[in-house]
Amino acid sequence: MTEELFKPRRARAAHAQGKRATLKDVADRAGVGQITASRALREPGKVSPALRARVLEAVEALGYVANQVASGLASGASRVVPVLIPTLAHAVYVPFLRGVHDELDRHGYEVLLGTTDYLEATEAKLVSTLLGWFPAGLLLAGVDHAPPTRLRLQQAVAAGLPVVEFMDLAEAPLDMNVGFSHPAVGAAVAAYFADRGCRHIAYAGTQASHDHRSTRRLQGFRAELAARGLPEHYALRSEEPFSMALGGRLLAELLQRHPQVEAVFFANDDLAAGAVLEAQRRGLRLPAQLAVMGFNDLEIAAAMHPSISSVAVDQYGMGQRAAALLLERLAGGAPAATRLDTGFRIVERATTAGPGAGA
């Protein structure tokens, strides 16, 4: 019996005795060297489909699980990329995560998800923990970080860890940055309403003390109104988590305080949907008596009746670009641009467009 024929038997014997399968066992069963087996698992694009299929068959047969901690310690990095987002309650992050996953998966990297609940202390704890696990890189929602966290991240970047901040733009990113300008969004919506004849234009949002990005949209919104000589004090923000019910309550309170309001920009589509339902309960004609705009252009915006105008952002593309920047840096390259503006667009629907809008 030849040595090559004997190797798979040894691998099966070790597995049958209850021992944890090793990469060597996988390589033996597949009839390849350990380096080749490792490459097939970590960098599938560098081996033939047939060879990768043999290695994967061995992995499945032996129940092999890679020791990521040991691998990270040995190489100085793992094949895991943590992504920190504010919340799992908002569908807006799903297409972004899908874009990140699709790009990283093609290159043999895995996504690890963490949520901060918009809290700097939670982000600080997660960053500290994750850096100790030798990640391949790190993706962070937003550009606002507590000073100790920023320092820790700057040290990690200086040591060679690729870091991408996303969903916002910074004048001086920690490392790489993919997103769009929230003040520009606010200004564009204010201009949109004003150009259609509205003079009393309001903003309604939530999580005022935590959501820095919505705060910047409000700043841009107010600045544009002020530049046009229009009232910019019609703004209402709640500390409650966003929901459709809250959107209805925010509209009711706005109209109680400022019955002259003609148009409202909501911090997200869920709030806008709740406001539309509240307006219908009050018998208001949309958009003739009240125009409504949301943000994120989620499915609910198009599905509502009347359909809701919203600000659309290419979340999937943003995820792809963020992952691509990180991968280019991991491959030893220097990206041509490390700060990418993915832009936005206003999607006009029934709650702002129609006979008498803004009249």
C-alpha cells in the first residue's frame, strides 16, 4: 500500500477516535499539502475549483473547524472583519452588510457583526475587545468616536490595521472613509420643499443625543432655510427609539405647536409612514395641505398609500466599496482615494408631488 493511499485512512482514524481534526488531517484526506489546503480555504480564488472541492469534502467529512485564535496569533491577523453598526432594529443596514459580505466572501473573509446602540461606551468596549482578536480589518458606522476610542483606533491604524468608517464623511478620517454628507442631505431637502413654494418647513427625528448623523442632517436643513430667509425653528426630536407610532405622535405634536407647518422632513421612513397615517386620521390632504419626506428610501416608502418621497442612498454599493478599500489595503496596495462620497438622491413620490403641493 502506498503512502498516499494510507494518508486518508490515518485522517479517518484520528477523527474516529474523537480527536479534533486538524488542517493536516484535511490535507491528508484531500491528498494535498497543508499550505495548499490552507490556501483553498482562505483564498479560494487561487486554487482550481476541483482542488477546492476536494478540500471542502475533506472538511465536511472530518468536521474540521479552523482555530481562528491560533491562526490570528501565528499570522498577526485573522480572516475575520468585524463590522460595527448602531442597531439591528433598522433595515437600512441590511443592504450595506450584504454588500460587505458579498465582497469579502469572494476573497475568503468572514464578517463579524457588532451593535453599539448608538452609545460611545459600547463602541469603546467592542473596539477594545475586537482588536485583541487580531481582526483582518475593522468597519465602523459613523465618524464620531469617544477620544479614547479614537486614540486606540489611530494606534491600530499606525500598526497596519485597515479601518473603514462608513455611512458618513469626515474631513480627517481615521484611515479610510466611505459615505455621504448628511448636512448636504438636510440642505437638499430644505431646498426641495422651498423650491415648491413651502414656507413653513419642519424637521422631526429621534434619539437626539445619540444619532450624530441625523443631527448633521438637521444642521444642514436649518442652514439652508436660514439662507433663504425662512423660519428654521420648526424642529422636534424625541429620545424614544424610532417607530411608526412615534412618527404619528411627532406629527401630532408638531401640528399642535406649529399649525402653520406645510412640510415635514422625517429622520427615517418609519417615522414618515407613521406621520402619513396620522395625517390621514386627521383628514389632511397629502401633499396639498401637508408634504412629507422620509429618509433611506426603504421598501415601506414605496409601499405606503400615498407613497412617500424619500432620500435614497446606495447602501449596497457603499458596503461593496468599503470592503473593496479594505481588501486593497490588505493586499498591500494603496487605494487611489481613501475618502469616497457615494452620494444620495431625492426620490419624489405622492407625499410631495401632485396638484397643489406646497400651495
